[in-house]
Amino acid sequence: MVDALLRSVFEPGLFSSGPVHTAAIIGGIAAVVSGVVGTFTVMRGQSFAGHALSDVSAAGGSASFLLGISPLLGFVGMAGIAAGGMEMIGVQRARGRDLATGIVLGAGLGLAALLLYFDATFTSTTGAAITVLFGSMFAISSSTIPLVVAFSLVALGMILVVYRPLILSSVSTELAQVRGVRVRLTESIHLLTLALAVALSAMTIGAILSTALLIGPGAAALRVAHRPAWAIFSAALIGLGTTWGGILLAYDSYYWSSDHRGWPVSFFVVSLIFIAYLVSGRVGARSTHRAPKPLAIEEISSSPTQSTRS
Amino acid sequence: MFSGFMANTWIVATVVAAVAGVVGFFVVIRGSSFAAHALPLGAFPGAAAASLLGVNAIFGLVVFSAVGAIGIGQLSKRGKRDVATALILVVLLGLGALFLSMTSEYAPEIYSLLFGEVLGIAKDEVGPIIGLGVVAVLAIGLLYRPLMLSSISPELGEVQGISTSKMELCFLLVVALVTAMALPVVGALLVFSLMVGPPAAARAFTNRPQVAIVLSAAVALVTVWASIAISYESNWPVGFFVGGFGAGSYFIGRGWTWLSRAYATRADTAVELEHAA
């Protein structure tokens, strides 16, 4: 009976399918990196920048179709340029941040429109707009795995280097400045990491899932966890769970209808993430009775640097 | 360029630009650029849903953008506003991915929904678009005082009995209306460029709200007219020009602010020097 149940959940061929393997590996990596970086993005209130970078990096993707260079180069390069632009016109100040992001996004999308038009005209790849926006996890080539792993390690390494100052400056800029943190530098590194993580996930799993995995797991984790490290860990876990769950459901959906038209994986992943966010609101509301302390204050007050000051 | 089949385009584009310019002023002073981007992008699957059900695309766009506005309003009551916006956006796009997998929509059609199509305005779309535009401007006119107050100082608004969250919802619904009317012309990705670039520039030139609103609409009009004209001549997508001119007008505004500030300080120093002498 258990066997029959398992077989109905894991449809035949799930574990032997090459595209499913690749999707599970690359989707998993993107989910973990996005979860870790995204927790900071949510804490800092930079969801818009995170989403904008994924849209703009898609313009880089269409440029790479056109120039015949590696898509990874196009995505990461364009995200880097956009992050630089946002930094220059003042995305770090809370006032005007929204506008600065919007202007860069508008210009980037305009560029994307032109590049996709050229793609369609000169290379007759009319589907580029859809591939870039919606992505297709089951169509990733397994040869990209090493590159994706390398870039992910770079992104995670950068977060690790600025971990403490970044948390401090995310909770309170003033506090960080008092402690001698170079806030501006820390924030620039965070924005660069964000660009890298987002470009990576936009390329592999599409712009929609990139934003979903960046914001959803981090926001859900921050509602239940009361320490930053625990929130980051939960975000990575939620991201991984929803991605793999989505892949499983998408694979299963192929058998749901008689005409064998599978539902898209991005639909399932996004739905699972949204459910996780709604559930986290309930759980978080209940657990605040027991642990009323706001996030991160606990961690900071128990840190060794605090004792040297007091 | 001004031949018969382009007449609809010019009429609709003019209405869209003027309305986007007016509503955009509030988008900028409220810091709602993300919502102004998320609603059009999230509404675009509505067109796919409409074609799946065989109804008019505008109807699908209105429903989806309204659902988006209500969703953002509800979710941000208990949570961060930017997180709520991002999540509603991806949920709507996830639904879009599902609908698109069910329809056999051509890729070029999706492209023109995303990036705009100058020549794609059918005669039966002109009426509804103008109607939606009139409703949006009327709504802004009716809400003008409370909306302005609650945008500039939510606390002061609350004291006078204006609910911030209700105002936010009303405003999001107006943005949703503009979205539905503007999307077929300038495309899902560029509607928001029109709602952000021109008003940002207008704000740099004047501090008076009424003047800024008129100026914003004027800049939006010039942006759209120029974009369509150049797009018609060059055959390049209209979205590219709208996005480029939007960013360009923002930077002109920034430059103006910088210049007038530099001039003001120089004038001040001149006066001080005179006094010293």
C-alpha cells in the first residue's frame, strides 16, 4: 500500500529522467543562493531592485542571442551594469530609491524590447521573449552546471565575507556606522551579490521564478525565524523545498489529463511559495506570543562586539 | 504616418499618455513605482486568459489588474509593501505561464503585449480605452484632496479621518485602470515607464502640484508622440523609445535640479560678497 502511494506521488521515470535531474540540480542551486541573498534583500526592503535586476538581466540574455556570446555573460554583464546604474543614481538612499530603480528598469526594458526585436528580425528566434521571461527548467543544458556552481559559490562567498556588517547595516544604518562598519561599501557588495544571484537564476529558471525565489522564501522565513542566521537557513530550505516540489508536481501533471499536456513548472513553484508565505504569516503570528523580540536585535546584543562596548 | 489606419493609434496613444502622466504624478510622490510596474506586468496574462475564454482582451486585462491591485492592498496590510507587490506579481505571472501553456498564442502576439504595438489598435478598442481613461481621470479628480494629503503625510491624513490603507487601495485600483487601457498600446513592460519618467521630470521643474501634473502629462504626450513617430519611421519597437525617452526626461530633470541649485549657491555667494564689500 505504501508502495502504491509512493508510486502515485513519484510517477514512473522521475528519477531516471535526464532533464529532471538537471532541473533539480540547477533549480536547487538557484533556490539556495536566492534564498540566502533574498533574506537580506527583504530585510533591506529592496525587493523592487531585486525584481528589476532580473528583468534587466533578461535584456542581457537577448543581447547574447544577438552577439552569439555565452548567455551567462550576457545576463551577468547586464545585471552588473544595471546594479552600477542604480548605485550611481542613488538606490541606497531610502528616499528616491523607488524612483531610481524604476528609471533603470524602464531604460533596461526599453533596451530589451529593441534587442528582442533584433533577435526576431536577424536570427528569427521569435520565442526569445517567452524563453527569457518564463524560462524553462526542463530545457536547461546540463553543460551549464559547472559554471552555475562556480558563480553561485562566488555569490555565497561574497555574502559570507560581509555577513556581520551587512546584517548590522540592514537592521540599523546608524548602529552600523557607530560600530565603524563601512556601510556604503557593504551595501555596494550586497547589490553586486544581488545582481549576480538574480542574473544566475534569471538565466536558468526565468525572470518570474527568479523574483519568486528571491523574495518569497526570504519573506516567509523572516516571519517565523527570529535570528538572522536561522532565517537565512530557513529561506534556503523553503526555496529548495518549493522548487523540488514544483518540479515533482510539474512532472506528475503530465499524467493528470488524458492528452498529456503537462502544466508549467513555474506555476507550481510560484504557487507553493505563495502558500508558504501565507502559512508563515499564521505561524509567525502565533509564535510572537512566545518570542516577542524583534528579529536580529537578539543576535546583535549577544554578539561579542557588544561586550567590548559595554 | 497620418493615414487612416494610424488615426486610431494617434487618438488612443494621446489619451493613454495624458492619463498616465496625470496618474504617474501620484505614483512618484507615493513611491509606488513597484506597484506601477507590477500591475501591468501581472495583468498581461489576463489577455491570455481572455483569449482562452474567447472574450475581449481588455476585459481580461481589467479583471487581472484589479485582482492584482486588491491583492497587493490586502497582503501589504500584514507585511511589507514591496514583498506583497513582488509576490502578487509572481503569482499572476505564474498563472500566466499556465494559461500560455494551454493556449496556442503566437510568440509575436505575446511580444507585442509585452512591448507594445503601434499598428495593433483595432477600431473596437478605441471606445473602451477612452472610457477607461475618462474614469481614471475622474477618479483622480474626485480623490484629489484626500489622495494628495495622504500621499504627502499619511499621519496628517489619518488625523483628518482619511484611512491610509483605503487610500492605497483606491489608488492601486486607479493604476489598474490605467494599466488595462495603456497595455495594448505601449505594452506591459513600458506602461510604467510612462508613469515614472515624465512625472519625475515634471517634479524637478516645479514644486506646485497642479503645475507638475499638467507638465507631467505634457512630457508624457511628447514622449509618446515622438516614440510613435520614430517607431513608425524606423520600424523599431515603440517600447524602446518610450523607455529611452522616459529615462532621458528623468535625467533632464535631475540636470535641471543640479543646475538651479548650483546657480542658487553662486547667487548666494555673490550677494554675500557684495555685503562683505
